[in-house]
Amino acid sequence: MPTDEKATPVEAVGTVVPGLDALQKVGDIALPAGYKRIDGGDTAFARWLRRVELKSDTKVYLYDGRLKYNQSAQYAVLDIPIGNKDLQQCADAVMRLRAEFFYGQRKYDRIWFADNNGKKYACPAGADRARFEKYLETVYAWCGTLSLEKQLKKVQVFGAIQPGDVLIKGGSPGHAVIVMDVAANAAGEKIYLLAQSYMPAQSIHILKNPMDGALSPWYRAGNESVIVTPEWNFTQQQLRRW
């Protein structure tokens, strides 16, 4: 996991984006001219991710209610529970979104994650919300970037990126971000959105693109050897899929 960071109990400046107050869900984030959203092979998950609601408050909060020290990384904040413990960090946020997708469909048998030794932690069938949250706390305690990287499958060609894919560096420190949306133009050029939690546990948020302010929050799926995000760098070889 990334190293811990400072936090501040006083008011910090949130992200100010013209028109952001009109956004209600991820799929409302505007596309550059000439691009259309694509689903990839995991259509149901792609469309679910686009329906994830966004908060009107664009500030990122830690699990204990304090404001995150760095308020410059996020474009928008997902309306997804954080919990009140320092548990839902980077890989945990990725697992939370995948679990919520299946939980909403009552496909409990599809909700499982493995630890570093390959032991699977499965969601109890018919779990109510309280039991589901308790299950996720167990997952967060035993699974992380290293185990999730092992569980996911490597995407051989970065240009095949699709919603739901994960950029991940397993280990300590390690980090993981999830691809929330992908779009393409007539020439087949793709752009994508990324979301993360971080350390300490905090609001899951859509990341800005620090290398291209005009395209931000979208990232271009080009030939770059390094993918620079506000708080971590990845390589194209670190793209994984469920």
C-alpha cells in the first residue's frame, strides 16, 4: 500500500469544476468531441459502473470524517460507502465496486476474493447489508494489492482496455485503480476514466489527468510507457481484468 499521509480537520478547498454540480453519475461525465462510450466484453459491469452515483460534494474525506490533506487529485467523488475504519484503501475500493455489482444482482456466488495463499473468501449466500459489510471487512483484512494482482488476469494489449479493468502494482508499497469508463472515436483511439481510494481509507474518487489538463479527467490510451496519475505511476503492463 502507499505510505500514510497527513490529514487536516479544518476545511480545505474542494475541486471546482464548471458544471460538475449537474453530474449525477459517472456516465454523465462529458466526452471530448468525436468519442462514444464502449462497453468491452463485460457489458453488464461496464454499464453498472456508469450508473454509480457521484456526490455533489467534491471533497475527499477520510474514514474518520477528516478531510484528506491532498484535495487536488480528484475530479469527482463516488457515492460509495467508506466505512468508519481504516480498511477500504486502494485494492479494497476495487473489490468493493466489484462486490457491489454482484451483490445488487444477488449473485452471491460470484463474490469472492483470494488472499496471498490462494484461500478464497466467499460472500455468504443471502447476506443482508450488515453481513455483507462485515464480509467485506474480512476481505480487506486478508486481501490486498498483491493477492488481487494474482487473482486478476493480465491484459496483453493495453489498447484492449475496457471498463472494469484494473491498473495494479502488487506489494508493499503497491496501489490499484479501477477503469470506470472507456470511450473511442472513429479512428479507434480510446480514452478512459480512473478511480481510486488511497491510504488512509477515504472516499473513492475519479482521478484528474495531471499530464493533460485539456483532456482531464479522461486519460488517452496511447503508447505511453508510464501512466501518470496524481498519486501513483503505472505501466501498461500492469493492466488486469476480472
